[in-house]
Amino acid sequence: QQDDRQEQIQSLLSAAKQLRGPLAGVISSMTSLMQNQNNTQDPDDAKQWQQMSKNIFVLQRSVRNMADLPLFLDDRSAKKETVEIVSRLKELCENIQSCFLNSEIRITYTLPDEPIYTFIDIELVERAVYNMVSNSIKAGSKNIQIKLSNTRDALHLTVSDDGCGIANEEKSEILSKFKEHPQWNINSN
């Protein structure tokens, strides 16, 4: 049974690797096309671009999650390192913003002006941000704010949006691994 599980994990990892290259090309081409599009375009075309942006972003998240399966199985304590988190989050936020150029979805971010060095598993932080932004988009949010703030003894990373929120009866399951709600379908706007 352990061999079957390892084989399934390897199949997922292989599929994720095979999807990453073409997906990166699609994202790059789409970003370039969106930057070149005229502001006077047909409103129906704009809606299609927006829907494609959402779908590509969620597909990108799904491929990342497939590739990240070992993260849930391995001991991650060895992956922690000292990282300058402000510049890493700035790069991440700019990448996310580029997916939604000329879209009704607005991604904004607020980061401290000064560099902050912290001992952290940055891959997990990046995945968490992608997942929270993706969940906001799937729930129909149009304005998403990513914010990093610091106090004397802690960093606070928040992703907030203008969506309807999570029903109280669903909050107990929100941190369950691989949990999805049927209403959080990308096409349900």
C-alpha cells in the first residue's frame, strides 16, 4: 500500500511538472496580450478576459498544490531559513497583480518600507498567499488586499477582500487540508 501511495504521489508530481511549463507560457502570453489590448474593447471581450484571468490563476494554484503534495508529507522544519520577507512578498504580489491587468479584479498590497529578516519557510508563506487570493477570487471578490505588518514581536500577514465572507457553520472546517466548498466554484459568480 505504501508503494501504491508513493506511485500516486510521483504521478501527481510528474503531472505538475509537465503542466508548469505550458501554463507559464500561457500566463506570459496572456499577460502580454492583456497589456497590449485597447481600453476601448468590446465589454463582452473584457468579460471573457476577466474570466480567463480567473481560470488561469486558479489553474496555476491547482498545479502548485499538486506539486506541493510532498510539503504535507515531509518534515518542513529543515526548510526554514532567514529570509528578507518584504522583498519576497513584493515580488509575489507583483506577479499576482500581473495576472489581472485590465481586469475588474484589483490586487493591492501594503508592505513595510524597511527590510525585515525572519526565520521562516517562505515556500509555505507563498503558497498560503496564493491559496487565500485564489479563494477570494473563486468567491467572487473584486478587491483583494495583501498586507504585511509588524509589531515588536510578531509579523502579521493578511489577505482581505470585499467578498461575502465565510459562513459561521463553515469556519470550523476552513483549515482542513484539501477542503473545498461546492459554492466556491470559479464559475459561480
